[in-house]
Amino acid sequence: MIALDRVKDLRVLIVGDAILDEYVYVTCLGKAVKEPALSAKILRREEFKGGVWAAAAHAANFCAEVQVSSAPVVNVTRRYVEDTYLRKLFTLHDARQGEMSAFVDIRAFDCVIITDFGYGTLTPEIIVKLSKEARYLAVNAQTNAPNMGFNMITKYPRADYIVIDELEARLAAHDRDSPIEDVILKLGYRNIVVTLGKNGAIGFDGAFERAPAITDKVTDTMGCGDAFLCVTAPFASVGASMKDLLRIGNAAGAVKLGIVGHRSSVTREAVQAQI
């Protein structure tokens, strides 16, 4: 049995982009009569605090203190979602002014987690500061439509623990076809997990470890990688084995797959039930 209370006393800082995820639920009416366009009727809207806020909500269910640091710009991602089966039809991106996070003493935290969605919070200057001052630094640099090819994990000179998906790993290594083990070795990080979707995850900490996915029941895939990172990073910071990190992370991902948007976060009790 994995002791999930092992990180309960940790202080964690999560640095990243502030995102509001809006779901606009629609029912499709068919093709527009005079144009090659999809016609749909809006049924309702739902807004979630995503990005760094959602990441912090996951970690807060495991650790004593979790603080957030982000830039004053709030990025809005509006997804139009077919109501019956939650199929996402298309996405729009926008931004609005928010509030600047208070300055914090980076050295005061046991673990610093970076959730870099590529919207500009993680400037080169901030990356240097975090790399110098964090006691333990866990990182994800996400690939998405607005930043495709421009937000690589390789911009981080230091990372004690990394969680990225297979596409993010292959883009960073400029390697589309090699076995994923070769891609991981090419990246050169000493403690890294690459998530593989329905095929589970593979980790490397000097040796390779694989773990299968826990569930094939999918409600919503949004934020599963962030849940994996933010639940496992505190455990990585206290020396958990790669085998345990994969078990905990796959359990967190399985729980998140059953949550629409960010209606709720991944809890310790839910993860315990999966492992």
C-alpha cells in the first residue's frame, strides 16, 4: 500500500498560466443551408478555473499548504461542446486582465511545480530565478494549438522531475519515429515521466519503468496530464520510487478522466481507491 499521507506536511508553490476554461454546451442543428458551416444551438455555459488554479486544487488535496503564482493576464479558452456525448467541436482563445500574484519566497517551499501552458507567464527571467532558488523543481511545458512547436521542455535548464506527454517529448527531441525510450534518452533529463494516453505511462530515473493505464472509461481528457504532474510531484520531491510515481500518477489521471472540465479536483481518497 502506498502511503499517500507521506506528503501531507509539505509546502508547495505552483507557478504557471492562469486560465479560465469555458464550456459552451450546444446541440448540433446540421449544416448551414447557404454555407459549408456547422449550425448549432447554445444550451448553457459552464466556467471553470483551469491552468495553474486547477493544478493547485489537485495538490491541495495532498499537501498542507499550496500557493499559486501567475502573471496578471487570464487566458480564456472557450470550448464548444456537443451536449449529449461531450464531444468538443472547436475552441476559441481570448485573454483578459486579472490580478498579479503576490511575490513569494521561493526558497520557503519544499516543492515548486511549474505548469507552463505557453501563454507567457514563464519568462526567461522567471525560469532562471526558479531554477536557482527552488529546493525541488517539477516541470511540465505543454504543447497546445496556440504554442505548437514553441513551448518545449528543453527551455528549462534544470528540472528535478518532469511530466510531459509523448507528443511533447517527441517535439522537444525532434524525433517523430524512434522508440519512446530513445526519445527520453535523447532529452537527457534524469527523472522524467512520459504519459502515453490509453497506453499508460513510462518513467525513467536511470532505468525505465512502465505502467499500464488504469481505466478506459473517458468522460473528459482535459487536464489529465496536469493532475498526473501535480499529484505526483510532491511524492517525487520526497524520494518516491518511479514505480510508485507511475501508480499514483495513473490513478490521478484515471480519476480526472471521470470529471467534466474542472468541476472538481483529484482527491487523496479517490486516488487511494484506484491504487
